[in-house]
Amino acid sequence: MSSVSAFKLVLLSLIVMIGLQLLAKRLRLPPAAALLVGGIAMAFVPGLPPVHLDPDLVIVVFLPPLLMDGAYFSVWEELKRNLGGILLLAIGAVAFTTLAVGVVTHLVVPGLPWAVCFALGAIVSPPDAVAAKAVLERLALPRKLMVLLEGESLLNDAAGLVLVRFAVAAALTGTFSIGHAAASFAILGLGGVVVGGIAGYLIVQIVRCLADDYLIITTSVLTAWVSYIVGEMLGVSGVIATVTAGLTLGWYQHEVLSATVRMRGTAFWQVIVFLLEALVFILIGLSLRGVIARSGGADDALSTLAPAVAAVLGAVVLSRFVWVFATELLNTSWRHIAGRGNAILDWRTATIMSWAGMRGVVTLAIALSLPEALPGRDLILVASFAVILVTVLLQGATIGLLIEWINPDRSSDTGAQHLTEPQAWARLEAAQLAAIEPLVRDTDGKVIHPRLLEQYSYRATITKAYRERTDFPHEERVSHYDVVLAAIAAGRGELLRMHRSGAIHDEMLHVLEHDLDLQEVSARHARG
């Protein structure tokens, strides 16, 4: 495929993506599922050139920014508080699934070397950050459960990639040392943390020195690829380096980024992530024809590989259930022995966590990157695609219904250690009033800015009155901001009439329109 043809195919995919997103919203389906099915349908359109994904290019283009997006908006406090549970999923569940899939595969296909069986297990074991985010971000999950799943998706790719590396090396050379593998994993992980921390710190210092909004936004966006590529070049985990850099930048962004940069940068970043997420699922679907061709055709793939693929699918799904429920049972038993809090098995959370194991771009990219000489490569390719297809379409499409049916406990979402929204606003408004009170009077104590004093006094009085409530009165807030939004709409209409009649210049239009945009964003956010 020529470069021009590839560009046209990307444009066509983006156009199809818009239609599929609208269709998914209309049918109330996860967009990831609709995009994957759309890509599969496109793959068999007559005349459309076959898509051959460069796995290294796919990983380096798509994975770093999507990992950065998850890390940048992560909450440090919640990640630290749930680090044990996250590591049990990101490392423990990946290793257990690798073992389970490897054993099942060897039982079904006895002639396949053990190392190849475990390589297949390592490829399909880590739930994908892209798939998980695309499916879960539209669901109302308890906060702790969301933190665990997001934290897992940020770190488990590193565990899966390392396991694949050692399994493939063992399959090709016939040698394997568990001690060497464990030491290498530790070095890769710790090295990634160091590289990511240094990269994040340097980016923060660079941003402090920049005065141009667009340079700051560009520098922040480049952090994802820079940290990943540098980490890989230095022989450490690029995944962990990217996540660490994202966490560092996310922590300091409140200090080093202005409100304007944050608004512009967030809007730009959301569009980039949206396009990348949508495009990657379409590309996965488009690659189906190539996967089938590598396996000798659809008939051959279905007839000879179906039993093994079905066994792998069963092992992938069931092993996650076994691991999650086993760890939850052990955790419950420990809490009971230690006398810590409620020692009841949380089967609702465990069930949802077990079912939220969608695979995606990383699984396919690793499978496609396997050496041609590796025994059982065709089985690995077909099984990997089948795991992606089933987990995204079946689990992704039904997890919303499962959550609604199970109705997990959300009582822990509002911790006593945190202020409620009215309490936070009461403190904020009181601080603002205290700050302006000495500034609105002259040296003789005469008020020189009465409107500002009246405005901030009113805000402080209102928020103080509601600080003991868990939320502001919804009806009163909606009614207030509906009036504000009506005023903004009237001003916008008059502004456009002035511009259309030639009363103001384009530059004045943009200046006044920007002010109205800021007012509207603030009002809509406060309205809720």
C-alpha cells in the first residue's frame, strides 16, 4: 500500500468512525464494540487494500499517549491507597492468566512447546488500557473499583511484555532461568520509574520557563512519546516510564499551567485521545483479513484451530475470575483475622472486576511482532484476535448491564476524610472574601469597589449556609444558572448581530466571544 493510499484509508476510517460513534450512541452500545465490528466489516469491502500493521509502529504511536492520558488524570492519593490491589491485578493476575492459558493450551495442543504456550498466555493475559478506558469511561462504577481497573491497565502491559519477551526467547533458544527473568523484570520496572520520573521533572522545569501557550501544550503532549522512546532506548520499561512521567506531570500541572493553557490543552488532548482510541479499534478490525490470510484462510483457521482457540478463550475468562475471587477471599479472611472493618466477601465488586478484562491493541501488536520461525505462530495470531473480539464485543457490551443488575456498593465513594462540595466551596469563598476585603477599601477605610465586596460577601454567605449539606439544592442552582446562560445567549446573539451589521471588527468579535465562552463554560460547569 502506497503512502497516499494509507492516508486515504486513515481518512476513510475517521469518517466511518463518526458514523459508528453515532450508531453506538443510538443503540446504547460501547463505542469500542461498534468500532471493532465496523473495522471488521471494512476489512472485507471489495477493492479495499489489505491492511498490514507494523506492530512496532502501532505500539509507539498509540500506546504512549493513551497511557499518558490515564496517568495524567489519575489521583495520586487513591493510587497509593490501592497500590496493593493494583499490583495484584497488574502483576499477579497477568502471571496467573499466563500460567493458566499456557497449561490449557499445552493440554489441547500437546505438540506445542511449553515456552510457546506460555508466550500465548503472556500475550492474551494483560487487559488493555485502551480497551478498558474506551469501555469503562462511560459507566458509573464505584470509585475504588474504577481506580483498581485504571491502575491495572496502566501497569499490566509492562508485565505482559516482559513475560512475552522471556517466553519467546525460551521457545527459540530452549533455555530459561526464572531467577534471571525476575531480576530483569525488577530492573525494567525500577528503571522505567527512574526514567519516567526524570523525564517528568525535566518537562515540568521546561514548562516553567515557557511563556507561549502553544509551546507549553506541545511540550506536554510530546512527553508521552519522549518518555516511552527514551525508556525503550535505555533498555527499561517504556510503559512504566510513560506512566511515571504522566503521574509527575499530572501532579505538578496545577502549579505550572495557567487556566488558559489547561483549558486549551485539555480540549486538544481529549480530541487527540478520542481519535486515537477510535482509530485503533478500526485498525484492529481491518487487520482481521491479514490475520486470516496468515493462518491459511478462514476455513482452515476455523477447522483446525477452533478447539484450541475456544480453550484459550475459556482459560482467559475463567482464570481472571479465579484470581480475583481468590484474592478477595484471602483479603476478606485477613480482615476477619485482624479484626479490621467489614469482613464480608464483596462478591459484587469481584464479579464486575472479573468481567472487566477487555483486550485490545497491545495483544494484537505483540502477536503480530512474533518471529516467523516461532512454532505455533498461526495459533497465537488467531487466538489473540479471538480474545480481543470476544472480550470487547461480549464483555464490553454487557458489563453495563451487569453493573446495573448487580448494583455494587458505592458507600465508600464518599470518604469521611474528604470535604463535601459545599464545604469546599465555603472555604474557598471565605478565602476569596478575606483576600479582597483589604483591597476594596482605600487608606481611610472607604469602600472603593462596592460591587466586588457585595459579590464576594454574597457568595461567602450562601456557601456558608449550605456547608453542612452533602450537596447544593439542585433546583435552585439549575434555576440560577439557567438565567445566567440565558443572559450569555442573549449577549452572544447581540454580538453576532453587531458583527454582521459591520458595527464591530473581527478582532473585537473574537475578544468578546472569548469572554462569553469563558462565562458559559463556568456557568455550565457550576449548573451540573
